Amino acid sequence: MAPANAGKRVKGVQIYRPFIYGTTARPFNDTDNPRPAHVPADHTHSWQVFVRGVEDVDVFYWLRRVQFKLHESIPNHLRTCDAEQIQRDNEGKPPAKQQRGFVVNETGWGEFEITIKLYYDSKSGEKPQTIYHHLRLHPYGRTDEEREAMRNNGTGEVLAWTYEEQLFNEPFDEFYKILTSGARDKGAPAPGAAGTGKGKGKGKSAAAPPSQKEEGDVKERSAMIPLTNRPGQPFSRETEQLEIKRIKEAEEKVTAMILELNKETTKKEAELAALKAANSNAAPA
């Protein structure tokens, strides 16, 4: 059912927005991550699960609520983060202290699957979507080298992050306007953002000045991702090209294996035909 006053669907249009979800875990230690006094003694790690924009760009204009279903042994295992509440909590905070995504922080000792349910802006008319993520507390990887690299990354953190793109197919007119309200530099005020001065909105904190722009920066309210990898940001066009290269190399390897197998099969078929012919000639008349 179309949302009220949403207008018609914009035919033939697809808009996507990149985002990241996953977990970050750290073992407790006596130096930079001590176990808090209220945490049970058998809890070995602090961890967080999150959904946020690439490079922490705003996602609240299209994603309004996220529900995290944790393991049932955890108190209050169903956690809901609401964009409106997060934005209220951010008021008056300096940009560096503002929460830019949906985050749940916890402690524990075991790994498990987390169910993440995404709720979109009401003007989108989109049904909630569910994704799943496995909490990782210990270094992992496809090879011993990958696991060792994660173990010795210098931070002690175990990152299990996933890049995803949310596709809005033929969005309703009002939601289309929200999605295309204009890309801008990170930290720049949103269209219609309230500032200081007279009239309505007087007394509200002014929008933060734009952050220092770097080459390859992504923009707010866009589908951009960084050009290159940076510390704390493993997803970029550079990563994309490396993944394409790996896929291409794998395809070439599989193709070579298939050709070799076909040659071996042809050889075996020829040997089998020769044996059949020999048996036929040796048969008594």
C-alpha cells in the first residue's frame, strides 16, 4: 500500500545508497580496554554491532529505525535504535561526539548470529528488510596469513564488516525528492536545517561547519564511496577494483582447470574407444 501523500512512483528510476553493517570486538586487557567493574568475570570481550553510512555519512534521512536481535542469554536481547531519538541526543554535541549510525555496545564471551531488521522512512512505502551477521570475537580469515594479519593489526580489534547497497526501485515521488535533495560536503547543513537567529527555531544550535575536505571524500546524501582505502575505512573504489581483479583471476583459473579436465576427458575417451576396438577385434568369429 502506498503511503499517504507519497505521490506516484517515479517509473524507470533506481536509486541506491551504500552502507556498512557489522561488528567490532576487542578483548579486555589491563592497559587500554580494562573490564568494567559491573561486567561479569567470564566476559572476555567488549563489542559493538552497527549499521552506518560509508565514512559515517548520514543515513537517517532514508533509514529511520534498526532493530538488533542479540542472543537470548543477553538481558534485553531485542534492541531498537531510532533515528529521531539519536538526532535528539546529538543536539548540542560537537560533531566528533555525535552518533552517526545505529549502534549497540555489549560485552560477552561467545559468538552468535545477530538478526538486524531495517525500517525505512515512512514515505518510502518499503517493507522492513532483515539481514544477518555473525558476531566475531576472534581473528578469522580464509587462510592462516589472513588470520595472523588480523591478530597483529596493531589495535587488537576484530573487524567483521560488510559493505551493502540499499536499492530503491521506482521510489514514490515524495521519497524520491528526499533521496535526491542534493549531495553536499560532509558536515555541511542539511537543506532547511535550523540555525541561530530570529523566528522559528531560535535558540537551536547552529549546524556544524563542514569538515576538512580531502581528495576522494564522499558527499552526504549521495551514492559515493571513497576512491582509496583509509585507516578505519576498508571499503572504496580501490577495494572494488581489487575484488574485481581477484574474481577475474579466479575465473581464469577455473577456465584453465576446465580446459585441462576436458583434455583429460578426451584422452580417456580415446583410450576407452581403443580398448573397445581391441576387444571387438579379439572376439572369436
